[in-house]
Amino acid sequence: MIKLARQTAVYGLLVVVLYGLVGWMFFHIRVGDQSVLDLATRNPVETGGFGFTLPRIREAETWGEVDILFLGSSHTYRSFDPRIFAEYGYRSFNLGTTGQTPINSYYVLKRYFPKLRPRLVILDIYRNLYDRDGLESFYDLSKNAPFSWEMVAMALALRTPHALNAALDNFFLTQTGRLERAQQQPFEDEVYVPGGYVETHKVYTKSPNPKPRRIELQEFQLDYLRRIIDYVYARGSRIVLVSQPEPLEILRAVVNYDEIAATFAALAEEKGVRYFDFNFKLPVQTHVHFSDADHLNPAGVRLYNTALIDTLQKHHLLPTPTNGKSSASY
Amino acid sequence: MLFNSFEFLVFFPIVTLVYFALPHRFRLIFLLLASYYFYMCWRPEYIVLILASTLVDYFAGLGMSRTDERKKRRKFLLMSLFANLGLLFTFKYFNFFADSLSHLFAAVRVDVHMPALDVLLPVGISFYTFQTLSYTIDVYRGETQPEKNPLRFALYVAFFPQLVAGPIERSTRLLKQFYRKVSFSEQRLRSGLMLILWGLFKKVVIADRLAIYVNEAYNHPGDYQGWPLILATYFFAFQIYCDFSGYSDIAIGSARILGFDLMENFRQPYFAKSISEFWKRWHISLSTWFRDYLYIPLGGNRVVKWRWYYNLMVVFLVSGLWHGANWTFVVWGALHGFYLIFSIWTQTARAKIRAWIGLARRPRLQGLWQTVVTFHLVLVAWVFFRANSLSDAMLILHNMSQIDFSWRGLMDINIELGWGELMLVMLFIVVMELVHLLQSSGKWVSFSVRTSQPLRLAVFYGLLLCIVFFGVYNHTEFIYFQF
């Protein structure tokens, strides 16, 4: 038995070494415009691609301390404009990334909380992401954020070899300097605003007609939401949960909307945090305040951010501005 | 719990370690509890069905052993048949028959409201009910002794490696093995691990990647014409083979490590030279089940010709229905039945044609021709098996014939999978078929045992790295779980 255990340990070690070596080879061999590693893992994300994660993460490394940190998915980086918060004297940073689910937010927070030291964390709750596994966001982060142990921890938490392979790719991207040399691609009608916000100058003109669907909230994602709250509290900061307004047609298609809203409200109560769901509450119009069926345009963002600041002020949840109203630099 | 999940990766080594660490007398109960846990990971409440099936058949077996009266023995057999087929009917077929009856009544303009059951199909129900049924039938026939130890019998019904998708084991094989005192064997560990890796390779590297292409084409048949649908059908043939035989390999490999031998379920089916040979190579545990418990009791081929044809058709219709409560499966079964009957009917004529064109003098060429024809007949039947409805199947067959022979048409086949991925998956299929060729030539036998260690390790690590790098992990269930 001891011999078998020793053999297993040796074979295991050999697996790790071979995994690294073969991964290195696959990282360098390209088929068309993809590396074999991306092809095998089905990772469609490009460094500096859609979502502006590359400049956002670069800024997060050096932005310094903030009053408010925003976390979440594209609903976050397209819905919270640090310039508006700066008008009220708050220095903030938007750390939303594409498809960011709670499991991703948790590790992003662990990585950047010590650098940004926010006094208030605003976490966007987008219910659709709670029935996902978090891999999409991990792919995005692995292509745009430098290698860190939080990245490895997130890969292990996702429990899929795809994530491990993406973490390996992230390690090679960082070590070879490719990530450092990468440039953000431009996108039509979209502007990256320093502080993490992405401004989209479009007005949605179509009529959304989504099929009715039921969303099953994954227990492990709810569990990570609890962990995020605990993490922030343990560091003496506050956290608030919010949901950005969406077009009514989209909301009506979610057949279990009330059930989901009740689950989040119950979770917030359980953890002693406030949850503000702005759906059905703000006078948003599909063809005025949205850039597509999911995201607000600058007019919608202003309406939403102003309402959010009012609400937070009313409930005494906002910290005292660091810079004072007049001299705030977002 | 899926074999290709993180949970199984943790579960199986723990079960193996504890199993061999325990004294022999505790091993049965431990394996039984592990098997129940394995099943309950999916939906805990449905364990009741396995327990019910176990209890009914255990007592039916005991009851039959206590009497020699045929009439009384038959009562116990009927009790077992009624309970198991009743479970199967309620959970799998009730809604299908109710729905079909509603349609039938609607066609003759009679408004009848048929009730529908709001139940989920219990995973593996078709497998464990057939397995336990084979036991009571064997006891009734006097071909096996009834099992007196309830734990041993319960483990026979619920043994986790083959619980949810077979192989459907006979009591005469598996139950007897639970009497053996198993010791840990490094050789079994090696060959079992190799088989598990081979099964995982087929499942996650080939089947799950092909599934991406097949699902897109077959779920939107109206969107595609010609090559993509043809390619999707070829891909489906390999997908379902890799999916199901991959599962069987993992099951056999896991059982082997624990010291048990499960039956072979696949023997390079696409190398078959006739449909009847195909069924001797495809899902062998089910084919032999139908042969022993349905075809032969119906009279087999020892009857007049029309009755023989009838027997064949009944077996294949039931086999189709066993696979799923949908008319697509019935048509799939009927097609196979038709192929067999047609091949028997035309046997002499085909032999004459082969002799006339000189094919009979070239056995290799004849073999190749027969393999190609058989594979394509199977392929046509797979269209019905995979299509979401009969109308979809007809649409797919129609759209398949709209082939664009231009260069652009040929280049337009990369739906959902890019060219790189298409090449990759085709390469893996070729590798698999080369291994099959080696297997069928007998050169593969005991590879993991006899070959030199460096080569064995190279294959082991090669498979492992292929699985880690090229596997598709999006929590897809095994196709046969739905049956």
C-alpha cells in the first residue's frame, strides 16, 4: 500500500509537470487566429476585446482608494458612471466585468479590495447570472487580468478543467508579457470612461419580444453572494445590493420574477444588508433609456444613478465623501 | 452524479479506498450505501423506486423458491412483472400513451381530456427494472437460485457503476460475484483506470464536442440544408456511440477496480457487416436481454416464416419504445426490424448478385462494401432516433438531399464548431477507429497489462492530457440516462 501511495504521488507530480509543459506548447501553437489552448478550451475571448476589461483592470491596479466600488456584470459597467458619483463628491470605481457572477465577484473583490479599500461596495444583482456557472466571466478575466493566486482559486472553485486551462493560459499570458503589451480594441458607439464605466451612445429602437422563461437560481451562486457580504463586513465596509432597471418587456418574460425577488430580499434580510430593486420603480422607457434590450444608455444611467444616490442618502448608507463635493476626482 | 463530474472524481477514489480498507463482512453494506448515495445525488426521493423494485423482486424470488407449484410460482412472477413494468409505465410511458390517445381521439373528432402526470423520468429506471426483471424470470425458469441475503440482492439491483445506464447485468453473472472475497489488485487498478480514461476520452473529448454541432443542426433543422445536416448525422452516429460506449467503459473500469467484472456492452458496432451483426455488437446487454426474455419466448426463428418476421418486428418495436416514449424511437426500432426482415427475405437474391458481379470472390472488398452499407442503413435510422419529432426527421431527410455541390457549399459546414475544432474532432474519431481496428484484430487485448511500462504510461498520460485539454465540460448528461 505504501508503494502504491508513493507511485501515486510520483505519477501525480508527473501529471502536473506534463500539464504545464503541454499547456506551454499549446499556448504557442496557433491554428488560424487562435492558440490550440483556446481552441481546445473553447475560449472565445480576446485580450483587449469586448467589455473593456483590459483597461479597467489596469486602472484598478493603480486607481487607489475609493469611497464606492461597483461590482457585477455588464449591467454594472454600463450602469454606474463614476463621473455622476463624483458630482456628489464620491470617488468611485466600476469593477464590473462581462458575465460576472457572484463566484467571480468574490475573487475579484478579494484581489482588488486591498488595493481600492472601498467604504461602500455596491453589488448589482442580475438574476440571469445566478443560473450560470461563472465560466464566461472567468474566460474574460483570464484574458485581461494579470495572473494572481485569486485567479487560481477562482479556477479551482469553478470545478471544471476549462477554468484550469484558462488559468494556465492566463499564467503564460502574464509571464510572456503579452498581456502587458496588449492594447484595447476600439468598438463603434462605445467609449471607455476612466473609472471603469462604458458609455454607449445608442438608443434601442427594436421591440424586445423575449420568450417566457423560468430562471433557476443556483445555490452555489447564492452562497458566494453571502460570502461577498461577509468579506466586506469583515473588513469594516458596507455593502448594498441593487438591481438596475430593465425594460418592462424583459421583466414580464421572467415567469418567476416575484419568487426570485423574494429570494434576494430574504437573503439580504438574513445577512442584514439593504437590497434595492429599481425594476418597476423608475420611469424608464425602453426606447428612451436603453441602448439594447439589457443595458441603459447615458440618459438611463443618469436617471438611475441619481435615483440610487437619493435612495442611499435617504437610508444613510453613503459614506462621507473623501474629497468633498467640489473637488471630487473620480 | 455524472461519471464526468468533479463529484465522481472525489467519490470514486474515496469509495475504493474505504472499500478495500474495510473487513470483508462490511464491504457489501458499504457498497450498497455508496450506491444509494450515488443515485440520491440526482434526486433523493426516487430512491424509493429502487427500494420498491428491490423489495418486490427479493420477495418474489423467495416466494418462488418456497413452492414447486407452477401456478403459485407464476403468481410471484406476475407480481414482479406487474410491479416493475407498472413503475416503468407510470414514470416513462403514461404521458406518452395519454397524449397519443388524445391525438387519436382528436383525429376522429372526439373530445376526450386525458390526464397527465407531472413526474420526472427517474434516471436509469429502464436499466434497473430490466435487470431485476431478468432475475425473477431466471428464478421462475429455474435457471438461477433465489438470493436469500437481502443486502446482496439490493446491491445487485443498485450497484452504482452500472445502475443508471447499464450494462444490464444478469443475476447469473453479477450476483455470484458478490459472494467472492475480493482483494486489491494492482493489475485490476491499472486496467480499470485505463478503461475509465478511454471511456472519458470518448465521452468528453469526442461525444460532447460533436454534440455541439449535432444539437445545433438537429434543433434547428429548418435552418440548414445539405452538408451540415449530412455531417451532423455522421457526427451523431459517433456521438451516440462515444457517449454510450464511453459510459459503459467507465462503468466496467470502475467495477473492475472494485473487483467485479461487468459484461462487454459494445464490440466495434460500426464494423458490422450486417444489421443482425450490428445488434450483436451494439448495446449487447440489452440485445441479449430482448433475445432471452422476449424473442425466444415469442418463438424466435423456430416458427413459420411470417411468424418469425412478426417476432423480429415486435422485438424491435419494443426495443424502440424502451429507448424513449416518443414515436421517433418507435420508428427507429421499426426501421431496424424492417432492415432485418428485408435482409432475410433478400438473402438469396443478394448472394446471387454478389456472385454475378464478382464481389463474392473478393472477400475483403465484399466485407468493406457490407460494412459501408450497414453503417449507412444504421445512419438513416439514427436520423429518427435523434430528431426531436417525426416531422423534424422528415424535414431533416428532405433538407439533407438539398446538397450544394459548389465549393462555397462545402466550405459552409462549420456551424457552431470552427474549422480548427472540426479538424480536431475528426482527428480524434480517426484515432478512436484506429484503436478499434487494433481491438478487432486482437492486438489490443490486455494492452494495459502486457505492454511495456513506458509505452503504457505514455498512453495513460496521453489520454489524461487529452481529456483535460480537449474535453468539453458543460455538464452534459449521458444520452442513455434519459432512457
